[in-house]
Amino acid sequence: MFAPHLALQLEELIADHVITKTVISLRPLKTEYQLSEFGQTLSPVINAMATWGTYYNQVAQQDVGYCNLQ
């Protein structure tokens, strides 16, 4: 991902209270991002997407046509 685009996405997630940002040190700059308490409510969605991604990868490795997915 292009660095300015990533920075913009992170700032939007902070503004929406989905993640928090902590600056650990200034030199060298080290920043940590974490899911906020509100962001943690997305855990079921994130887990479902991870499950789907695993399934998708298995299907893709079998080279099965996507129209056959159930």
C-alpha cells in the first residue's frame, strides 16, 4: 500500500474511533496502533472475513470455478 494512502486510512480509523495510536519513541519514530474498545466490536466481522479468506484460498488452489461455490 502506498504510504500516504496508508496514513490517510489510519487517520480515518482514528477519527472514527476504531483504532488508537500511541507514539512509543520519537527517534527513531515508533508508532503503535491498536483496536479501540469500539474497534474490538468488529472482531466477529474480522474473524468471519478471515474464515472466508481461508476458504477462498482453498478453493483457488483447487482451481474450482467460482460459479460452483455454495
